[in-house]
Amino acid sequence: MTSECLLCSASTSASGEEGEKKEQRGLVELCIEAATARSENVNKWRRQRRTLERLPSHLADAIIRRLLHRRLLFPTLLEVFRHSVEEVNLRGESCVDAEWMAYLGAFRHLHSLNIADCKNINNNALWPLSGLNSLKELNISRCSKITDSGIKHLLSIANLEKLSLSETGLTSDGVMLLTSLTNLHVLDLGGIPVTDKALCSMQVLTQLEYLDLWGSDISNIGAATLIKFLNLSFLNLAWTKVTRLPNLPSISCLNMSNCTIDSIFDGDHIAAAPLLKLIVTGANFVDSDKVLSKLQAHFLTFLDLSFSIIDNWNFLVNMEHLEHLDLRYSQITDILIEKVALSWENLRYLNLSNTLITSRALSVLAGCIPNLRYLILSYTSVDDASLAYISLTTSLRVVDLSHTAIRGFTGAGPEDSDRTLSFGAFQNLVHLKSLNLEDTKLVDGTLRPLSLIKSLECLYLKSDFLTDDSLHALASLQNLRLVSFRGAMLTDNGLLSYVPPRMLSTLDLRGCWLLSSDAILSFCKTHGRIDVRHEHVRVSSPDQNVSCSSSPFSATSANLSRHRMVKSPKASISKSSFVDERIKYSTEELLQLEHSFLSSCPPKDLQILPDILRRI
Amino acid sequence: MKKEDTVKLISSEGFEFVVDKTAAMVSHTIRNMLTSPGSFSETQHGEVTFPEISTLILEKICQYFYWHLQYASGKETEFHIEPEITLELMMAANYLHT
């Protein structure tokens, strides 16, 4: 699942940005922008109390979100929103403390509050929430200072429907207190040592639909009581001692990762709702055939068997509704694929990375997966022979072939005439958006057929053998938004004569060690909209806020960080994600650095700094 | 300018703004009022009254209509909003679906 997200994120985020640029923003959006542009603007409107009272909640929510993003939100400002805001998400904001909570407790219409990962939230900080009857959703996951006594403040919020408490300091006694919250639909207790006794006492929570108990102390005894939860549709028992799960007819999504599984849905399974999603990553099956074939999982759409040990794969034959199949690090082989592959018409995602499959498996799969979107084959021994088979699945959007034996051509001859460029077949993939070929055996000249995949938006390459020619061969791909050309023999001239496609927003050149900083600087100047990644480029994202800027030269912290730098230049370099190992200072250079700092140079004048520091 | 091509937008204080129909149509709310079938008085007289919107805000909204058309035709300028009126304007824009 995560790998899928990672893969899509590049393309979706890119398309999102682009949509924003093209689409004209409405007046509401312009107003929110103007209202939150700087703190002076905020001061102009924060006293308009009567207007603020009338503010529709979705506008108020949007303003709060933007203020937070701009680092303009502080506790006393929260007060002006107390009549309007319904949803607050402060996730991961370490500044959030008891003072913030005191103001949030006065929000009369607060419906949903997310303060997950807020490290400064303690038991007392939760007190203002007690009796806040509008609140329906609360997330305090990973607020590790919260213990059983903090939970007592929440027990008076009678309408609470969703509560996330994972990885807090709660004990089993605290969990037993939750029984008074009878409206709970969703309860996340991940990482809390919930005992069988506590689970048993929770039977009164009859509304529960979603129960997360990963990492708890539940055993088979506790699992047996789960049948009392008649509405339960999602259950997570990962990392528990549960080996036998009773027949739970309402479950549609089950996670038993990293468990030793003896049986799932023991006895005659009469399902009220069909099991749709099964995640058994890293599970150890006592008898995988017995467990999985008894499951009657005809309707299963999502199956994650990664890292698990399975000796008999016959159960797969019945699963014709699968949409997502994850077999990473499993013992699937070409022969097994031949046995179980059937017409997976609905399959959208298939992950076979780190398995023993070869190109032969692809020849079997070619006709079985007509609607596949994502195909992950990284860290396998597939080679160029597979490309022709892959290209038969024309619906593919994302293909990952990194760390494989792909060379880009077939035929053994050293001469060009003996070679057939294997990527020619990929021109059939008219929907392909992302292609990952990192750490393959690609050589120059083999990438030319890629320029026929006009739909391509993200291309990842990493090879010691690629040179300027390969980068230039891609110039005709006009839809490319992201090009990763890492560790290649790219020269200054090659980079400067490269005409990037119109839509390109990211160019990753990390590890291209031949490039000089001057060449990269000049490329960045000519193509300002492109985010170039290289060891010579200081990392800074455009939407980064001033307050969390990592730049050691931001006006406020200039003095401090310079002081640090004089002491240990290398340490500070690695901090600002500067990983060029080749830079070494000589003693003379260090002395020179020290001298230049001691001479009182004006803080903002970077020109005086020695060359070596100016680049950071 | 023909009368049919314009609409009269009336503020809470009774101040009247006569704007091009195409400009006023930038607002989905106004567009629905003017184009909806049936005999709404708005459709017949080409007049819309906004008892909730003050003259100052309605003027700014009319400016936005024209700025929007210009922007859509490729003239990329900035639309300046005074911080004092952002909240009122935001609520009016929200109501008008612009």
C-alpha cells in the first residue's frame, strides 16, 4: 500500500500543482489568501467580531488551516474563531500546549480535533475538552505524555464517535474507562497494552465498527470475545499473540500482520458481509492452505501477503475479484505463478518485488491482467525479454523496474547493428505515467525508444553508464514533470545544452559528480521554475516557512549558526542535507574561514563569505 | 449598451450597480437566478437585490467580475484586496459562488 502511495504521489502532486496554476482561483480563495498573507493583515480583521461570528464554518476552517501553514496562528488568535470553526487539525505541531487547548475548549461548534503527534500535550492539557458536547472526532495518537488520568477528562464527551489513542501512555485500566463512551464507532488503541480483560469489558461499546488493537496483549481468549461486537467491520490485530480468530460475520477488513495464524474465521463461516480486505504481512501460517482456502474469500479485493511464508498458493485460484495483490518478499516463483494465474480482470495493483520471479512469469501474466495500473517488479531478475510481455497490458500507469537485469537491448553483439532496442515495445503503453529504471544495466543509446511514450510524466534513471546523450534523447517527451538522472556521467556542457520539457518541475541530478556548481547555478538561473536536486544545490522547498527554514543564513539565526560553523564546518554541512563527501577542508582553508568570521562582516553580506560556504 | 445585456445589482443600502450580464455571470448564484426557467422577478427585470451585501463589498465584487474576465482572456494582473474587507468579501463571494 505504501509503495503504491509513494509511486503515485510523484505524479499526483505534480498534477495538483499544475491544476492550481492553470485554473483561475475564485474570489473566496483570493480572500483567504489576502486575509492570511501576513500578520498585519490578520490584525486588520481580527477585531471584526460580529463578522467573525457569522463566518461560515468551512471558511473559518480554511482560514485556520492557512494561518497554521503560514505560522501565523497562536493561542490568543484562536479565540476569534470560537463561534465558527468546526474542524481543527494541529497534527504534529510541537508548539501546541495547554494554552492552545484552553482556547480550543471554548470552541462551541468544534466537531473534529486532531492533535496527534503534538509532543507538548499532557494530561492537564486535555481538561478543557471535558464536556465539549459538539466534539465527535478526537485524535490524540502518539501524544506520549497522556496517561490514564488524562483520559478521564474525555469521558464526559458523550457524543464522541471517533477516538484515536494509539501509542499514548494509556494502560489497560485506562482503556476500561472508555466503556462509558457508548457512541464510539471508531476506536484506535494501537500500541496500547490492552489485555483480554479490558477487551472483554469493552463489549458494551456495541456501536463499534472500527477497532484497532495492533501490538496489544490480546490473546486467543480476548479474540474469542470479539464475536460480541456485532457491527465490527474493520479489525486490526497485527503484532498480537492471537492465533485463532473466531467467526466474525461482519468483518470486511482484517489485518493480522506479524501474527502466527492457525485459523481465521473458525468453524462454518456464514458471512454477513464478505471479507474484502486481508492484510497478513509477515504472518506465519501454521497451514497456509487450510487457513486461506477455508476463508471462502471469493470477494476479496485487497490481499497483502508480503513477507509471509506460504507453502501452498492454490487459494489464489479462487480470488477472481482481486484489485490489489501484494506479494513482496514472498516465495512466489515462475512455476507457482503459472499454476495460480487466472483472469484477474479487476486487478489494478500487483507487487512482485524482491521475489524469485523472472521474465517467464511475465509471459504467463501477460494475458491475465488486462486492467492492471501498477506493476512493481523491482529487485527481481526480470530482464529485457519481459518488456514485450509487459507492454501487452496497455492499461499500465506506473511500472517499476528498478534493480532488475534490464539492459535496454536484446542481442549479445557489441555492435549497434546486432542490438534490438527492447523499449520499443513500450510505445503501446499509451497511459504510462511513471517509469522507474533506477539501478538497471542501461547503457547509452538504449533510451531512445522511450521518447515514444508520450504520456510519460515521471522517469527515474540511475546508472553509471548513462551520459549526456541519454538525457538529450528524452527531450522530446513534452509531458515530463519529473526527471531523475542520478549518478550519471553528465557533463556541464551536456546540462547546459539540455532543453527541458515545458512541464518539467523537478530535475534530480544527485550523484552526477562531473557537474560543477557554476554549471548548475547557471542552469537554475535559466530555468527558474525547475527544482534542481544536486549536492551543489541548497535544498529549499518553495512553500517552506521562514520559521522552519533550514537555511543557516536566515536573518534571525545568522549569528548563531555562523558561530557553530566556525567550530565544525563539516557537521553543519551535513545538517543542511549537504552530502558531498568529496569536499575536504585543508587547515589553511579553515584558518581562512575563521579569520573571515572574526573580522566583523555585516551579517547579510554573503559576498564576503568564502566560496566554500556560500554554496550551502 | 442594450438593456438586455446588462443587469442591475442592488446593495443593502439600495445602491445600484449596472454591470454586463457576462460579467455578472461569473457568479454561479447570479447565473442561476438569471437563467433559471420560470418567472422570477430577477429573470424578468434583470435586477438582483442583495440585502446582505453592503455597497462597498458589492462594488468590490463587480470589480472582481471584470478582473476575472480579463484574467480569463490572458491578462494576468493581480487583484488587490484590502485586508479590512477580506472577511466580508469572503462571505459575499461564498454566497455568490464566485
